[in-house]
Amino acid sequence: MLNVDESLRLAIRLNDVALVRRLLEHHPRYLHNPDFADKSNTSLHLAAQYGLEEIAELLISLGHDSTQPITDWIYSNNGNNLGISVNTDGQTPLHLAAANSQAAVVELLCNHFPRTVTRRDYKGQTPLHLASSSHTLPARKGPFGSKPIVSQPEDNTSIKTLIAHGADVNAQDAQGNTCLHNASAWGNLKAVRALIQAGADPLCKNKAGWTPEYYSITVQAEVYFRNLVTQAWVSA
């Protein structure tokens, strides 16, 4: 028989809203339910990762995360995170939603927790850094390994949402990489376009001394990158 913590995680993965609600009505102290075997990801991290918007809304309505300072180390880590869940990588649920191109949940979390839009993880990466590295829509599969739906072509909805909510397109991580470095390295050409159109600096160098163009994975991508930069300068 599964424990409450395991049952709750399974119910979330199954996207069983009614079961999640029922479990939390009877066991409210399991709301955050950090998984110490998985980077201390909380219930909201899990819902964000899999793009489970209705469950994410339910968790937030029940008090998962807040805008008030808290001291509960289980989900605030060091007590100064304004009540926002942070895993052992320093990532909030918004980081995971952005990394997995879960656009609806990205929008939801930006609206509820706007201060997390510019929050950095322990590598100095913002949610926009991670969204810029995500070059496909997430493949969805069942909790027991059923065949996933084939991933669709790259989508930049999450990137546009983060930018609209005030994400810094020129933020640099611990290695000096910008979101444009990430998008170029992953061949995410739609992200490259969105970032440049939003004012990302194509000449910004990282700590290795390289600009985003250097990381273009193909000659075609490099040419595309240069054309976008030229268009941006002409229209400026």
C-alpha cells in the first residue's frame, strides 16, 4: 500500500484533480510534500514540470507557496525565499515549467508569483535561460511508460510570456551566458528570433569570450542568426 506522500505524487502525475483534492483534504500537511529522492521537488514543482495547470491552480488555492516571508525550510530552503518552493538546484516551479515548455503553467505562475520571473537558480540561470534551451514542446506519456505523443516543433510561447512579464533578456548566468547563448547553442531558432526582437544583445560575450553566434550548431543557423541581427539593426 502506498504512503500518503507517494499516493499524492502519483495522483499528480495521473492528473487526477479529484484525488489530489481528496488526499489534501484528509492530509493537509502533505501539501508541499517535498520529494527528497528527487531534488526536494514539491507538489507544485511536479505539476509545473508536467504542465498540469488545473492541479497547479488547486495547489496554489490551497496555499502552496505564497507572497509572505516564511521560515519553513522544507520548501523555502533558507527562509528568505518569500514562501516560494525551491529545490536543491535552487529552482522554483516556474524554472521547471519554463524548462519543459509548459506555457499555460508558465503564465499561471508568472501571474501568481511575479517575483520568480527573474529569480536565478544556483547556476545563475533564470526561467528565461531554461526556456531558451527548450527547443521542443514536451512529449507527454502516461505514468506507467505508455507511448508518448511525438514532440512538436519548437515553441516559443513560454519565452514570449516570460518576456511579457518582465524577464531580463540580457541576464547572464554564472558562466556569463545569456538566454541568447542558450538558444543559439540548442538550435532554438524561434527563441533566437524572439530574444533578438525583444532586445537581446547579440554581441554579449560570456566568460569564455564568445558571443551567442559562436554557438550556432549549423552553418544555416549561423546565417539565420546573422540575418536576424542585421534585420534588428536596420529596423532599430
